[in-house]
Amino acid sequence: MDLNVRGLAAAASGTDRLLLAEIGFALPPGSLTLVLGASGAGKSTLLEKLAGLEEPAAGEIRYGGASLWIRGKRNARLPAAAGLVFQHPDRQLFASSVRDELAYSLRPLRLPREEADRRIRRALADAGLPDSDAFLGQPPLTLSGGQKRRVALASTLVLEPAWLLLDEPTAGLDPDGIAQLADELARRAAAGTGIVLATHEPEPFLPAAGQVLLLSGGRQAFFGTREELYARPEALRHAGVGLPPGLALAERLAARGYALPAGPLAPERLAAELARQLAQPSAPAAPGAPSAQAQPSASAAPGAPSAQAQPSASTAPAAPSAQAQPSASAAPAAPPAQAQPSASAGAFARRDPRALWVLLLALTFGVWAQREWTGLLLAAGLTALLIGLSRVPLRTLAKASAPAAAFLALTVAFAGLTFPPAGPEALLPLRVGFAPAAAAETLLRLSRLYLLLLLWLLLPFSVSHLRLQRALQQTLGGLRHPRLREAAEALSLAASLILRFVPLILAEWQRFVKMTRARTRAAGRPGSVRLRDLAPLVIPFLVSLLQLAEQSSLALEARGYALGRGRRTSAFRLTITREDVWWMLGGGLAGLLLLLYARLID
């Protein structure tokens, strides 16, 4: 089953920002393809699209000539076309036994018991695990780290997918484990399974790779064979990947005058080739022979500049030497990336958080005072203006306020219902009516709350948690009493942790939702999960949260928060500027005008 991708594009959830654009390639069955790129280039997003977790924003994905998506729904004829193995797959384990763990992955296929048992034992054997009944009965969470990873891999192999998609499979593996994984993948590719592997360590897999796809900034920078990539090493540098160690060493040796085959060489073959050339009378390093700086390399084309005139990219200095520039430790430390808003941030996000607090508090009083529709429309206009200035995507606000909007709609609907007085007639369902005036009054009152929710949501969505925490710390830091100062610091730390970990927990939840959907092949809206799939999702999610809490507590203790003594340093300090003052005055004036208008029309 071949794999064809044409014009693939993917957008970030809730926004129009493209993570992938104009991706296209064709892969034959039984081939091993490496996906390379710097962090954030779109490797994981590409694998998720190939696995069918979400419909792409544009383009088409075809397995064996059949489209993966048909009219917005995943093709039911391709239930096991591709199996995705996430980074750190052992974190998705949840069942009480290894057998149940693998049987859960087979549920969508509805296989007979004999066929399911055959697949389970074969998947364990392919993953290098025993297929005995004793091992099948062990709880996965009690296994060693390496065994957990292999069980998680077996949970994908049990589907016998035509294409195996792996996201950073070398994470956490030692060199021996990486070598074993490379051999196993080469064997599976030779047996007919197509493999697409995203990695930051391509060298162990290059000998078996048929194609290499290079991503840069969400776009396709290169696609071709490994030999074609060896001939264009600059593509790796331009994409921010850099050369693999073996390829970089071969390039530097070639610059010194050694004639080596293109591409990285195995250590044994490289040593033999160097020994052979050193034994020759004209060896580059032989006594009395011209040095590499005086003669061109043997592999250079006729007429090419010599190594002295044109040093290789790997040997040429890319920056001034240590003597010419101060060291990183001597240079003043730059503020954290989150300390300053990005250049693309809106005017709202560039303001001091304390100025935004004053602005939002003034508008809160003004919005809450409205008792008529005209005043509420004015408040809605101011809210829309601030949303535009903040540049927070409307999809993000709509998603965050969706529960409140649903509650508002239900409350208004129930408030408008009218029932007949008590008596026999009350039992007649046709006597239930609807009072528009009561529903409108409820809508007016609750709309004020909804507008205030939208206003205050702008703060965490447009201002980083670090700036919010620093604003709270500086505001309360002026307290002179030591106990009050400690309480203020504890309060600012708690607020910072809440603002930091709420989006982190949501992102972690979405990650486990993707893992669950990849195993169950469940259709539905992106980010949603079926009720019956909550058990395999909640257990690993809670385990991940406990690990996250432990790591955070250790980090806080390492930074001295457990001691509660000493003067703390800050990477940056917030300063209220003249523009911040104008924003506070503007917010106060707008709130005052709303209050006066509400009083005038009462």
C-alpha cells in the first residue's frame, strides 16, 4: 500500500496559523522514510495528519489510492492503514495486564478471539518481548522502563498496520537500544511495512532509509533519497538541523584531502579507508606530503577552489573567537523570552499588567451598572474594541467561554417557560408556554456576566504568566511587615503556578486525547473523546500530572523556596510607562461614562 500526500496543510487548533503548508510526496510500500527538521518544524503535526487524528486544513492523503478523509469523515475502509507511536509511548499504558493493554488496541477491528490472541503474541515477539501467559498477565505499570516502551510499541504493532509512524522513537534509549531499534525497523521495512520516522538522530537509520523529508518552518525544504541529501548537505544547515556526526566528520576529512565516498561511513569502514589511504605514498598526512592547506582534496572537482582558498562550512569559523568576544557568562543575562511581548503582540498585550487590571476593573463597574439594552450594546462595543486590540483569536475566546455561553442559553430558555397554575390542567404538556419578556430580562442580566468573562479572559490569553506573576509580586512587594511580605510572595507564587499550569494541564489532556484516538481509531471532533474511552485516558493522564507535580516541587525546592529566607533576584522588573497611564485613564473614563449613562437612563 503506497502513501501519497498532495498539497497538505495544517492549522493550529483554534487559529488560522498554518503549522504545515504545501507538503507533498509519494512513498512506495515497504520503504523507510526519515522526517527531519528543527524543533517546531512540524514533524509531529505531519505524523498526526498521516495517522488521521485530525482532518488537514487543505490537501489530500491517500493510502493505496483511497483517500484517508471523505467528506469530513475518516475513511472506514482504512482502519489500520497507519499506526502512530508517540514520543514516550509508555505513558499511555493503563490496563491491568499486558494482554488487556494489547486487546484494547484491537477493539475497533472486532476480531475473533483466536485471531486476536495470535496477533497479540506475534506483536510481543516482534517487539522483543516474551509471549508467555505469565508475561501477558503482568500489569504494564510494574514493568521496567524498557519493557513499558516495548509493550507500548506492541500495542501499535498488534494492528498490523501497512504504515508505521514513529515520533522520536530514540528518546530515552541508550546507544544499544537505538541500534536494536534501527535493525528492527530495517527488518520490518524489508518485510513490506512502510515506515515514516521523525527523529533528531537520523544517523542510525540513514543506511536503511530510502527517502528523506526535510521540514523547515512547516514547509518542505527537501525530499529525495539519502544519496541526494549527501550531495546537498547545505539543506540540513539551512533547515537548522545540522549535519549528523558521521557526515560532518566525513566532510572535514574530505576537506583535509582524504578521498571518501559520499555520505557517513560506519566506524569500521571509515577506519579501514583511512588506514588504506595513510599507507599510500601520497597520503595527505604522510611525512613530506603537501598539507591540505596547500593542495586541493582528491575528491574536489577540477577547477574547484582549494581547501586553503575556500574552507569547508564545518571548519570555517561561524562566529568570532572566544578571545574576540566576551563569554556567555560574562555578558549580561537577557530577560526571559516571556518577559517581553513579541513584536506581533497586540497593543493590549504590550501594556503593564497592572495598567490592564485598572482598566478592566473600571470597565467591570461600568458594564455591571447597565440595566438597559442600549447601555449593554455600548459595553459590548467596548469589549469588541479591546478584543481587537488584544489580537486574541476569536476561536480561542469562543472555546474558553463555550461552557458559560451554554449555561446562559439554557438559563434563558428555562426562564422563559411558563406553566399553568396547580390543578388537573397542569398535567397537560400543551399548556406549557414561553414568556419572551422574562427570557429577555434574564438574557440582559446574564449578558453582563458574559461580557465581563470575555474582558477578563483577555488577560491570561494575551499576557504571559511570568509578567502577571511579576506584576502581582511588585504590587504586593512594597509591604514592609516581614509576615505580610512572605504572604505576598506566597500569593504571587500560587497565582503564577495557577496561570502556568492551567494551560499546561489542558495541553497535557489534549496530548492524551490524541494518544487515545490513535489507538481506538475513533471518529469525532478534534480534541474530543468518547465516554467509553475515558478510562484508558484518565489513568495515564493522572499519572502524568503526579509526575509533573513532583518535578515542579523538586524545582521549587532546588530554587530555595522551601527555605523561605533570603533575598530573591528578578530577571526583569515591570515599569509603568506613559502609555500605560493613558490606558488607565482611558479605562477609567470609559467606566465612568458607562456609570453615568446607566444613571441617566434609570
